[in-house]
Amino acid sequence: MTMLSDVSITERLLVAGVLGSLIGLERERLLWAAGLRTHMLVCVGACLIMIVSAYGFNAVLGPQVVLDPSRVAAQVVSGIGFLGAGSIILRNEVVKGLTTAASLWAVSAVGLAVGGGLFFASIAATSIILIILAGLKPIEERFRHQRQAVQLDLETQAGAISMVSLQRILGWRASRIKQLMVKSSGGGETEAVTLMVGNQPAKDTDEMIRLLSRDPSVVSCAKAD
């Protein structure tokens, strides 16, 4: 295999940096930790690894030496997982950063494609990745708004609300309740109850409020702002 010229190597590394920056800018816009520079470095690094894997061992090739040029590049696919894992966090029982981790994994594939000289494939993949990250986000947000975790604040008769009573009032919808918190009134006739309800359509939340409000033991029920 003929070694690439210095100009060709530079061109591939620059193309990888540009394509990585386009994806990184979208993440940077949302203030994620893995932003512009991280995506550029991953893409350029993956490109260089591909170049080294494909062309860096020409000097030792011979009749008795046969190398698989894909072996070094293949380690990028598994190795990038450690960097992606660092961008995933768990906050308030909600996992965040999966999309950024996936974009890092995808941008490493773009870098490998550029390093292998597959310019059309890398540019096409970058365009598709940008459409997925930026173009489809409004649709995702609309769907997420329709199915979201909510907090219900209740004022109830003291000692009236428990998981057993909620199952009686709500039926199968009680299984959507992830957390029940009761703030004692200190001997008063009523107490404050907070229900954390898992992801569900807004119409189901409205139905839960209606059923709870109708129960004699519930003084008031409303969705928290």
C-alpha cells in the first residue's frame, strides 16, 4: 500500500477537524461539557488512528509479515465508550448526556471514515448527524412535553393518604406513582402530600387530578409548577 503524502495526511486531518467542529458546535450551543473542542479532538484523533492503522506499518510489511489494517482502528469503537461514559450523568433519577455520548461515538466514526479516504461517506454522515441532533430536537421536545414526570401537591385529611388508599382512588394509575411524601401537620386536621408521578401522557395526569380531587379525603389537588 502506497504511503500517503504529507499534503494528503494534512488534508484528511483538517477535514476531520472541520466535520467534528460542525457536530461539536451543536453540542456547544446547548452548553454540554463535551462541546466544540472535544468533538474536534475525537474526530481528528480517530482520523489519525485510521491513517496510522492503514498506512503506518508499510515499512515492516513483507512476504513474511501480514498485517490487518483494521485492528488498530477497531479499538476506537470500543475505546470511545470511556469518553462517552464521562458525559453521562444521573440527576434527580433522570439520565442525561446519552445524546452527547452518542454524538462522540458517531464523530469518531466520521474521523475513521475521513482517515480511510471516504470523504463522501464522512460528509454525508456529518449532515445526517446534524439533522438528528438539531433538526429532530423540536419533535423530541414536543413528545417529551406530552410525556413527562410531574409533581402533584395535595392537601388531605390527616392520615388519609397511603399507597393503599391511592390504589383505591386511582386504580391502575397508582402504579405510575414513584414517590409519596407526607408532611405532617403536627396534630392538625390536614396535611400536605406530594406525589411524584413517572412519565405519562398529560391526559393521564389530568385524570389522576380529577380522581383525587373527587375523593372526600382530599381537600385540594394541583400539579406543581
